[in-house]
Amino acid sequence: MEEPPTGGTDEVTRADRGVADDAGVAAQAAPATPVTPTAHSGHVGGDDGTVIATHALTKRYRGGQLAVDGLELSVPAGSVFGFLGPNGSGKTTTIRMLMGLIEPTSGTARVLGRPMPKAARAVLPHVGALIEGPALYGFLSGRDNLLRYDAADPTADPRTRRTRVAAALDRVGLAAASGKKAKAYSLGMKQRLGLAAALLQPRRLLVLDEPTNGLDPQGMREIRSLIRELASDGTTVFLSSHLLDEIEQVCTHAAVMAQGRLITQGAVAELAAGTRGRLIVTTPDTVDAARVLKEQGAGDVVITEDRVTAEPPERDLADVNVALVTAGVRVRGFGVERASLEDAFVALTGEGFDVAG
Amino acid sequence: MSRAEVIQQGGGQIGGGIARARKPSPLWTFGLFRSELLTTFRRWRTLALLAVLAAVPILVGIAVKIETGDGSGGGGGPQGGGPAFISQITNNGLFLVFTALAATLPFFLPMAIGVIAGDAIAGEANSGTLRYLLVAPAGRTRLLLTKYATTMTFCLVATLVVAVSALTVGALLFPLGDLTTISGTRISFAEGLGRALLIALVVAASLIGVAALGLFVSTLTNSGIAAMATTVGLLITVQILDQIPQLHALQPYFFSHYWLSFADLMREPVYWDDLIKNLGIQGLYAAVFGSAAWARFTAKDITA
């Protein structure tokens, strides 16, 4: 894990996160996002630089299919940004446009403050990417695969290539298997090698499409802790995943796409909070409890066996509890069930997560 | 630990940081080319193609040896429309080089080039490695140029493999010495060797057109196999059309039409007309299909 000293040959500069709220960058933050701009204040660091900003980004494929429709994405610097959506919702098309692989039909995309795909040569050396799973040369060893990818990077110093490759392999736990041909790798090992390729250089942005795909639970934990570690170094991580709890565990921010449109984006805590939890009262006197809750201003009151659930009223819930007890309702349990990201997702899309768009 | 140490604080702003960071090394393109060469020549497929090419002179040499073993001297004369070299092999092993090149140029060599060129972009797209090369970022124009340079290198290596294999077999099975040119004059063995090398270079250059064509086809599809099959199919089609007398007016524009002109290097003095026409046609194909490949590849949506 020791990064060898590069003796000044590796002229890596990096915007200090503390000064990233430079006016020129702040101006590029997409102004009109569907959900709250306070999203930017939620994360560690407190700068409001934007690492990815798209404006009316649209991709229509030749068949006429609208894959991405007027996307206004804004990824704050230093965030771990979860990119969510059902299969076919346009996530991968968006990522490919951000990486300059696909030309947008209309609209603009800026990555690290520069337009894509025009500034790809300047931007991409600072971006590590894992797009739609790893792709490897099966007849080359894991190490030789990384050497090849590194040779394709114009800014990579050939003198430090071998040490950087060794460090990247070590970082994803592949050091022992680095001499094996890549075709003999398991899916999880290929995934790790793909991640290693994204970590060949210090990056300012990591774009990871389903990084834990094919990994066992232990591998998933390792990758999650790796992501947290990278994020704490100041790297912005843009992470697409279909695992909602994964997003909830590692992401500070999230965006949700469905059918090519951005439905919402913001801090994860706020997204979940946006869908309010439900008030749950456990009591044998359900009918009385329901009446009292309605009097107290609770909406959507539902009685199920010994439980009454409702949209919590605006007032202090302690007062609601007093009112219940005063009315002679025997309360066994009283509390608010916090909404999960999945609840938020279902509320936003009106459908389950695995529905294809 | 690790990364933070390399990261130097600097570049006051996000946009400004980029402009100053990590200057590409001027020798970087060479590094990419080297990596491309290593990758190509470490494939079993490439080595198998070279092995087949090396086997052709061995088979021809053994066949001629057996054919003439009964002392009848001189083989069956010119074969398959090729130059009249084969009958001279028994007198001088060096002629096996010319015979082998004449035998492989119409099909084996261009087929091998078609496989390598057709696979160049499409094969990478097929395996998904193309997207990672492009986000590295290799740059589309540079990657295409590197691929073309690698294919050309393969042309040269393939031709030299045939020539060296033929020279070795010829030296083992037949006598070496002064030789007679097509024009009937005698030249020394050393000069004969020089001509053989020159011929190998001209044969390699004759493949420039096929290589450009194959590379263009390779940018059209995401299937390496489809690109290889299309290129080899085009090669066969053009070879057949070149034999149809009614297409006489078109034939000078076929990339294979002047291929066998390399035999003119064995005349004294050398007859340059067709040789120059051949190189001109190859240049034309390289320009036309190279530009087409560039236009296609730099504007292509990489969805594989």
C-alpha cells in the first residue's frame, strides 16, 4: 500500500477541496435541480464545487428511442454520489456521455469543470472509471492488463508504471493473483481488477458502475470500505448501483432516474426524509386511537389488527401521545417508522425497483 | 496513507488544476504503440498465423525437392499465374524466397492481415476493452493510428517470416550461389540477397491497402469475427473480379491488381512502371480507407 515516492516526476496537482468553492466552478453548478439545492451543504468539507454538472443532457438513439431526457445532474465535490434507477432507465447512457464515449444529442455535460466530450483528453486522466463491468484481455495476466491500460493514459509516467500497478493490485487485494491469466479470474476477481484499473493514478473522480457486482459479501464490504477510504481522501465517487441499502450505507448524495428522466437528487438523508415515515400506534383500542389521531390532524389513518398507522401530523408527537392517553386509549407502542431509501424510491417512481423502464 | 502522499496541494481551482496537471509525456504515443505490439504479438492467434505463413515455404521446398528428386530437373514451370521462379529453385535455393512470396501474396498474407486489421478495433469493442482504452484516455485518433501502425508492423513481420523461412529451407535443401535474373543476366548471390530483401519490403508494402480496408471495416462493427470475415471476403471477391476479362477497365483500381509486379525487381534493369503503380494504388487505398476509418471512429458512439 506504500505509494513510492515519485521524486517530483509525477506532477500531480489537485484542487484543494478547501478552495474548490472558486467562483468559476460554483457558477457551473446546475441551477435548476428538481430537489433542494441545500443538498450541497450536507456533506463533509462544506465546499460547493460541482464535479459533474449536466444541463438538459439528452440522448436519442438512432432508432428514435429517447434514452436520456433533459438531465440536470449536479454532483458536489467530495460527495459519494449514488446513481439509482431501474434497468433501462438511462444510467449507463448517462455515464457513457459523461465519459465522452457517446455524443449527446443535445445539452451539455461538464466534468471537473470542463465540457465533455470536448475536453476528454484533459479531464479523463483525473477520472477512474468502471463502466458496465470490467473488460479484460483474457490472454494477459492481471498485471499485464493493468500495464496496458496504464500505457493508454498519456499522463501516466512509464517510470512509475510497475510500482503503481503493484500498488493498485495490492489495494484491491489481487496482489497474489496478479500473475494469473485474466481469463482464469472469477467474476469477483475481474471486478477487482477493473477497480484496480480505475485506481492506477490518484483520481479526483471515480465513476463506478455497479462496483460490487459479482462480489461475495466479504468482497462487498471490502469495496465499500475502499470507497469510504477514497472518499475520505477527497475523491468524489459517482456510484451507480441497484442495491438500495448499499447506496444508503456509503452514499452522502443520491439521484434517482426512471425512464430517462431525473426524478430527484439530493443528500441521502433528505431524500429519505422527503418521504415521511409513518406514525405507528400499537393499542388494543384501535377505533378510539384512530379517532383521536384524526382529531390530532393525522392523515391516512389505517387500522390493522392491533396497530393504527397514519401520516404523522405537523404538531409535536409528544402532544399526540398525551391526547391518546387522555382519551383513555391504552398505548402499547408509539413511534415513527423511518422511511428507507426504498420507500422513497417507490414513492417517487410509483413502482418497484426492478421494473424495467 | 498511500495516495495522499503523491497528491500535491496546488492548482487553486478545479478547472485550473486540470490545465496544469500531469503533462503527457512526448514519448507517450510510442508507449501506447509498444503496448499495442506486445498485446498483438502475445495472442495465440497472431502466432498461429505466423506459423502457417512459415509453413508455406517449407511445404513448397519439400514438394519441389520430392518432385525433382528423381533427377528430372526443373519443376513444372510457372504455377497459378505467378512469376516463373519455381523452376529455378533446384538451381538456387534463393529462388524459394521469391516463389514463397509469390505463393503467399495472393491469399495467405492478405488473409492474415485481414484477420489482424479486422480485429483491431472491432475485437477491442467486442471484449469491451475499447471503452477502457478510450477513457484512459488513449484518444481516438491516436488509438486508430497506433492500430494501423501495428497492422503495418504485422505486414512487415509476416512477410519477413515467409522470406526467412524460405531462405532457411532453400539453403538446407538446395544449392546457393550466383543467380540468373528474369532478363537472363547473372548477378552475385549477395546482390540476389539484397533483391530478396527489397522484394520482401515491396510485398509488405503491397499489403498497405488491405490493412487500411480491414481497419475501416473494423470500425463499422462491434464484432471482431464479422470484421475479419468481411475483410477476407472482400479480398477473395476482389481477387475473383480481377480474373474477369469484362471488368478490364476497373481492374487497375483493385488493390491486388499489381501485386505480382514485385517480380519486376528481378529484371535487369528493374522495370519500375508496375511497381510504382502498385505502390500508388496502396497509397490511394490507405488515404481513402484511412480517412473513412478516422471519420467513422472519431464520430462513433461507443456502446460496447
